[in-house]
Amino acid sequence: MELMLKNKWIIFLFIAPALLIYTVVLFIPVLETIVTSFYEWNMFSVDKKFIGLNNFIMLFTRDSVFITSIKNTFLLMLMSVITQMPVAIILASILSTGVFGKKIFKTFYFVPNILSGAAIGLMWYFMYNSEFGLVNSFLKLIGLGSITRPWLGDENTVLWAIILVACWQFVGYHMILFLSAIEGIPDSVNESAIIDGAGRWRILWSITIPLIKPIIYVDAIMISTNSLKIFDLVYTLTAGQGGPNHASSVMALHMFTHAFRNYRFGYSSSSACVLLISCLIVTLLVNKIFKSESYT
Amino acid sequence: MNFKKLIVIMTTLTLLVATLITGCIGVNTQPGNDAGTQAMGEVETTKAPDPVNMRVMVGTGTTSEGWGKTFKDLVDQFNANNNFNVTLNLEPIDTEQYATKIAAELATNNPPDIFYTWAAGRLKSFVGSGKLYPINEILDKDTEWKSRFLPGMFDSVTFDGKIYAVPGEQNAAALFYNVEIFQQYGLQPPQTYEDLKNVIKVLNENDIVPIAMGNQDPWVGAILCEYVFNRIGGNEPFDNIVEGKGTFEDESYIEGGRILQELVSLNAFPKGFNGMSYPDGNNLFTRGKAGMVCMGSWIVGEIYGKDSLVKDKVDIIKFPTMEKGKGNADTWLGQPDLCLAISKSCKNIDAAAAFIKTFTTAEAQKAFAESTGSIPVTVADVDMTNCNPLTAKLRQLQQSRSSMFIFYDVALGNTIGSEFNNTTQNIFADKSPADEFRKLSQFVADNLGK
Amino acid sequence: MNLNALKRKIPFNLANVIMYTVLILFAAFCIFPLLWTLVSSLKNNHEIFESPWGLPAVPQFINYWNAWVVGNIGRYFFNSAYIVTTAVIVSLIASSMAAYAIRRMIWKLSKHVMMFFLLGVMIPVHATLIPLYRLFNSADMVGSPVCLIIIYTAVSLPMSIFILGGFFKMLPRELEEAAVIDGYSVYRIFWEIIIPLSKPAIATVTIFNFIGFWNELLFALVFMSNVNYMTLPVGLTNFIGRYHTDYTGMLAAIMLSFVPSLLIYIFLHENIIKGIMSGSLKE
């Protein structure tokens, strides 16, 4: 068997298609972007000006929007991990225990992820409206009328309003992933645990979670990189502006704005590089946390 | 097979059949030619030997009504009547993402043959690519065409003495007000700022939103701001800034900031306006919930649109003046719009120019005026008989125009322009004008020329 | 079923009451926007702003007709279906093969190649827009559906390989050992054993990819300006005029475009069920 699994030709055959498409279409353009970040280039003209690290220096010293964006992006990532992962795992484990109406619940939880960005943006715009938005109406209903405000129009609350929508949109996504993993655990394992007198939480904590560790690792990477790269949601909820006074701007939005609105491609490439490096750092961190078992 | 699976399969089959039918009816591609049949915005005529296909790219969004439709009609007309053996393929792009799309196009070596562009600062970056054809070469030879235009029309599309785009229409911002509401409360249209404050007070007492404004995208509110600054300081401060020798810390801006905050404290704008979307704000006016709106002439299209409740109830006035201000009522804020540029790689430059020329015929100008309330760019009098009264009134008010300045974010280019818009949004949010303009000046210094 | 039978099935204790309340509340929270979109798509443009939470005075079913015919949604449906389905299939084949090679085969560089693909997960796609546009433009492929298919596939590969790899890793080694003893070749092991056992993973990845591609806007907009090949999300933007938006038409179109994604999910999520693994080990 060993010999067969080491067969170089077969290995090559299996990886070749993916490797080719990925390298040409994704990897090389990214290298181009990295190179561009050292130039001043408005993307139309043939001539670019090499300016070394100037873009990066500008980013960190003269661009307050960028600093805000970095802060916001990491905050968003942190909140996403803290809220979405545990909720997703718990939901998935509850649903896998044969709850009545399981299929309906599963579908409902996943619906936010199926809706297109345009629909989500429009709907939540109305939800957060200061006059007749449901959020404020609900708050007034439970007696918290004093804290109502235009959530998307106030620079202190706009980021949190967006974080809420992000969590709402993606919990279902992670839940599906965990559900797939949990469903793969043989019944016999759970049965013997119950026989041994373990309660639901004990089973979840000591048995289920360790068994699906590979998927938790995958999901941790997905959640952190996806939330670091978040763009569509912020764009539609803030009309492409990043919130009043750029209060909820994120790195991907900053990059987009400078590339496709200000037409400063070199500068936006350097913004993209910082985003790439952030993702890299976070991925390495996650790898370190899961170090005990090798997953890469 | 259980019930649920059955439903799913039936629905899928129905959808599949429906799309296949529509798909097949729609598909009628000719080999070696990307043009299809009469799909939206696409035109093809079967002509004599191999017509040359040229791409026309515009940010019209839908072509079934308004600006987009008028544009499409012109394309169709040209395709049917031209002698160049050229077929124009119209590519209408969503307005919002047009900036993205045209950037991608211009980054390649064969951008669209003809394409829409803004004027001034934004056009400047396109010109910097070296891919735009200097149209003055044709205009200078075709003096008949050039003389059709009002004086000064080419000012903001000329760089280094060369003209790079041809404007098809102008729009101008004004104060629109609901006549019915004004009459109901015995109000006169405001001529001065004091008048305006009074109108605001009365409207508030009667639960009418004084000035409709959805400022989530801050260019909306910036229009009113730019007028305020102009009425206080006249044309000079902004002209200086555009030329690179002025500053945003000029007195007129600081004072203007104070006025804007005064307006906010008088509840001139809807509640939560800084987070209200642009359509939402406009709807307040077209539903008769607001007394006034300060907006570009394109809102005429919405006022006469099918969902409007205020058709024929609206009138226009020039923006009020400030006491002791240097600006007068006959200075207008607007821009030359629907500018079309030709790319150097265009397959038939003469044909392209001929097409653009059709925009300045009396009929075309009238069509644009009717569909969008825009102001003609031509000297010759456009027959306004069938136009809606607002367009006619606007045209009439413009007769006494003494000068015009362009929307800041177009004049200054997007980087600085949108930062200006943000500054005004911050001022509306009660930040100190002095601080905000100082920050803006610093931003300008850091980013000018990039 | 009567109430007693229901009570027997679900023990009526405090823990369960709390659990079901939480589940139901959260479900309502999740489904609400869909209901809102549905109700709003039946209003006229005024009612959307005047009474966003109320019911339409008169349900405007004509909105759907307008969207399908005038808005040409039918055509875009067809385009989206073709492009997305192809991309999903290609991506699935390429990524499952790559994931298998990396996770189940034995070679020195496997971890490095995985890391290489992992880098793709970190890439913000907008950064690749311009370089890609120039690339496809010089190959004269812009405007062809093929280029979107390639791009969508490429973008989904890192995540798909990563997720599938995670699942493959969970499978026991005994599978291959048993198969080899029975004389299976690698190809057979892959197609006849691994793939069927990975149905939950494959279903998951298919769902994610389908929905991601189906809703993707920016690349479709930039690469497909020919109206004959536009995809649904791009078609949706046709309801947005230069200074005026037809919200009702757009909402109706959104509902229409929502249906296939939902169908795919319903079709496939049945595969994310228990029991597939438990059977295999006993054999």
C-alpha cells in the first residue's frame, strides 16, 4: 500500500489541475499586486513610478482612515470568532441529537447565508432606521427606548451594527460545517458515553469537540480570514462609504476605494499587502494554537 | 419518493424549463460576433459586408427609462442611419460600479471605443493614461459643430489646451420646493438665508420636513454645503483651491460650517439624515412629506416619475443668498455631464465623432431635457414646448446665469473630493468646523497631485 | 399526531423548553429578512418607504412579471445557471483530487503544497481584479463565460481543498489498508470509497461554492459587460437607474434569484446526515 500511496505520477496527476488553475489565476496576480505596491501608479498609464516603501509609510503615518480600518477589521474578526464559533458548535451539536424539526431549523439558520448582499443591505438598512426600524421599535418595547439612535448613522455605533449583521449572516455557514463534521461521528461513540452516565454538555466538551478538531481548525482559519477580508457587507450597509467619518471602514474597503474610486492602484496594492500579511499572521497564530496535532 | 423531495424536484424542473425557454428564445448568436438579438441595451442591424463593431460604454444602469433610454435611442438611430458601416454595441453598466468597470477597461490596451466620463478632476486621471483621443483635432476642423456649444462648455474638459471629452448635457443644482405645501402655510419661496430660516421654522411647526436630505452618501448634503460656502465667500476661495493656491481654512468655509450647524440645530433636515440613504431622502420630497430639497436637476426625472406624488406641484428657485455674503444668486453649482470620450484605439474615430455629434442636435438635446430635466449645452434654442414645466423654468432661470462652479468632488478628483464630502458630513454631525477644515487642508496638502 | 404522543417524543422538562425557545427565537431572527424581502417584493415603491413593516395594500404580483420579462431576469438566470454549475463541478473535481493527494497520499512536499493553497484563503480577491482583467484581456477572453468559470473555480479552490482536506483527514487509515488488500487501485479507492464516504463534506463544499458564485457581483460585472452573458447579480443592478431605483422590481428579482440557491441547499443537505461513517468500519 505504501508504494501505491507514494506513486509520484499519481500524486502529480491528482494535484495538477488545481495547482495550475490556482497558480495562474490567483497566485500570480497576487504577486503582481505585491510588486505594484512599491510603485505610484494610477493603473491607466503605461508609466509607473518606483517609490519603494513610500506607500507603506503613507499608510501608517498619514492615513487615519487606514489605521481605523485596521482596528475595525481586527475587532470585527475577534468578535466574529467569539460569537460565531461557539454558537455554531452548540447549535450544530443540538441539532445533531435528533431535535424535532431539525431539518427546518437547519434550513432557517442557513438562510441568511443564501441571501444576496443586496437584499441583506436593504433589509438591515430598514431594520436600523431610527424612526421606524425594528431594532429601535423592539428596544422601545422592552423599555430601553432611551438608547435608541440611528445605528448606521452614528459613528460610535455603526461598526457594532455591522458586526451584528455579520454574525447573523455567517453563523449558519459555520453551523453547517460543524454539522457535517459532527454527523460523521459514529453513534456508537455517543452511545457508550451515555451508558457511562455522561450528560449532554460533558459529551459535547469531552467527546464531540476533540473528535472534530480538524474541522474546528479549518473553521478557525475560515472565520478569521473571511472576517479579515470582509467587504460586501460593509459596502452595502454604508453605501460604499465605510460609515460616518469612516468609522466602520475595513481594510478591504480601503483597498477597494483607493483602487476603483481614487484610481491609485499602487497605494491600494500596498493596502492589499498589509491585509495579506495580517491574514498570514493570524493563520500562523491559529496554527500555533492547534500545534499539538499537525494539520498542515 | 417523499413529498418534500417531490416539491423540490417539481420546482426545479419548472424553473429549468422556464429558463431554458427564455434562454433559447433569447439566444440567437451569430458566429464570430458577440452581438445577440434585441436583449436590453444591445442593438445589431444586419448590414452590408462586415460592419465594424464599436463598443459604447455608459454608466446608465437601466436603459428602459430615463437617461438610459434616451441614450439607447440615439445609439439605435445612429446604427440605422450612419454611412460609416459601423455598428455601435451599447454596454450599459450599473452607475455605481461604472467607476470600477471603466478603470479595468482603461488598464488594458483596448478600452471601449466610446465611453462616458465625468469632467474636470476625474477626467484628468483618465487623460493621464494617454489613451484618450484629443477631440479638439476634429472640433477645430468642424467649426459648425464646435459653435453649437455654449461658451465655456469645454472649459472643464480641456487639459493642456486639448479637449478630451464632449459634454452632452448640463445639470445644475437648485432649490426645489413644494408649491402646494408653501401655499398651505402662507410661505413665499426663500430669497435669502433669513427667509429660509423662517420657512424652516414654519414647516417644523406643522410637522413637515423642511429640507429633504439623505446624507448617508455624503455627496448629497455636500451640494447644499457647496452652495452655502459659495454664497458666503463668492467664487474666489474655491477657484483658488482648484488652482492649487487656496486653502480650506478660508474664512468662508469656517463661517459656512457655522451656518450648516445652525441649520441642523433648527431641525432643517430629517431626523437621522446623516444615516439616511439618498433614495430614502428623495422619497420624502416626492411623497410630499418635505417642503424643499436642494438637489441637482436630475431629480426632475424622479419628480415626474411614476411613483411621485408631487408632479406639477413643484417649483424651482435659485439658492438663497447670505446677508453680507460675497456670492450672488446668479452663480450656479452644476457640471457638464454625459461627457463622451473617444479612445485612441477606437476603430473609426470619424464615426465615433459623428455619433457624438448627434447629441447636440435640437432633438437630442430636447430628449435629454425631457427625460432628465437636464440643461442643454447648445446655443440654439431647444423647443421646450413639451418639456415638463420644471425643466423650462430651470432653463429660464439659467438665462441670467453669471457664473458656474462645478461639484467639488468632480472638480477636485475623487480622492480629495470625497474627503471634502466626508468633512461636510462630519460638520453636520456637530464636529468643529475649524478642526475639520484644518484636517481637510492637511489631507489636501498630502494628496494633491496624486 | 396528538399532543400526548408529542409529549412522549419530546420530554416536557425545563431544559427542553429553554432549548426549544432559544432555537425558535434564533430561527425567527434568521428567517425574518427573507420574509421581509418576500412581503416587500409585493409592494409598490411607495409602500417600501412609507410602511416598511406593514403588509402591502394590494399584493403587486406584477412585480415578478416585470422582473422576469422586462428586467430580462430569465436570460440572466440561464447564464448564471450555466456558469455557476460548471464552475462548481470543475472546482469539486479539481479540489477533491488535490485534497486527497495532499492528505491521504504520502510524499514529502504535501504539507508545503497545502500551505501554498492555504495562502489563497488569505487573498482579498479585489486585489486581483486588475491584474486578472489585463491577463484575460490580452488572451482576448473577456466577455466570455469561460473566463468567469475559470476565475470562480480558482477562487474557490483554496477553501474547497482546505475543507475537503479536513474531512479526509478524519477518515481512518484502515479504509485504504482494507481496500489495498482487496486489490483496489488508487483511482478506485478514490472514486468508490473515499468520495461516497465524504458526501457530507462534498455536499457542504458544493453548497458553499454554489451560493458564493451565485451571489457574486463584482467580477461578473467587470468581466461580463455584454448583456447577453450577464449573470443574475449583475442583472439585478439593472433595476438601479442613474438616479432612481426600482426597489420593487429589484426585490422581486432577488426573490427569484434566491430560489435556486435554496433548492441546491435543500437538495444537498440531506447528504449531511448521520450514519455514513458508522456503517463503514464494521465491514
